[in-house]
Amino acid sequence: MTFISSNPTDKLHAVAPGHLKQQLESGEILLIDVREPSEHAGEKIDGAQLMPLSRFEAAEIPSDRPFVLYCQSGNRSAQAAQKLFAAGFEQVSHLDGGLNAWKQAGHPTLVNKNAPISIMRQVQIVAGSLVLIGTVVGVFVPGFLFLSGFVGAGLLFAGVSNTCMMARLLAKLPYNQRV
């Protein structure tokens, strides 16, 4: 599974869900979930170890065993891989398409119905509430329209930069720290 290239992005090896399942069943690899604790608590691949991207440290990756990173769609695992490349890792593997692809392939997950809702749903609820409040109150107090514009600008920035400050703040709340 060695991949050598002068382009850092080529060092990221995508593992197909079926191949990952075989590797997990044979005990060949360590599976690392880089999603946030609330997401991991809600649904995960059996045997996955949690190392959230928000607190991801290359030094915590065991060097004695091959590993595969995964997240919901593959974006955050690619970001974690970039941190590993910056720390000197030569090659990193991640689940191609993330947990979404794993489930699409029909592979099982462990689901906890009592887990908190996902960070992105929390962001949608909070952002939507702030925009609604800013708009409704802004009808009577025009200065409150600024709130809606501020939230809209934040969402635009999150989409362009692929970083969401509201999600990072929500992830720090105690109920999102459960594993």
C-alpha cells in the first residue's frame, strides 16, 4: 500500500469500503475516526478509535500499526492526512467517501439513538434561529437586521473556507463532548 509521489496530495491513498472491511475483519489495520465526539457517539464503524480533527495530533498516531482515517464524507480525513504529511508521514490512507460510502456499500455501523444530534444539524438550527430572530425583530428594530447579515456572512465564509467557527464553538459544548 505504499504510494510515493512528489505531489503531497498523491500520497493520500483512498481505500474502498469493501477493502477496508476485509482489512478490519483480518485485524490488519487500526481505524481512526476524525469526526467530532458527538458524531462518533451517534454512529460509527465498529472498532474505530476516535481522534477528532479539532484536536488531531500527529504524535498520537501509533507508528507500529497501519491505519486508515475516516470521517463522514472524506473531507475531514483528507485534512487530517495533510496534518500527518506536515508532520513527516510519507503516506496516509483514508476511507474513500467516508462513512457515507461505507453505508452505501451496505456495511454495518453501530448506532446510538441516545447520542446528541450532529454538529451540522446544530449549526443549521442555531444559524436558522439567529437569522429568523434577526429578521423578525429587525422589522421593529432595524439594527437587528445586522444579526441576519452577520450570520449569512459567517455561513458564506464557512462554505468558501471549509471551516465553520459556529461548528467549532458548538463542538466545545459539554453535551457534544460525550463519547
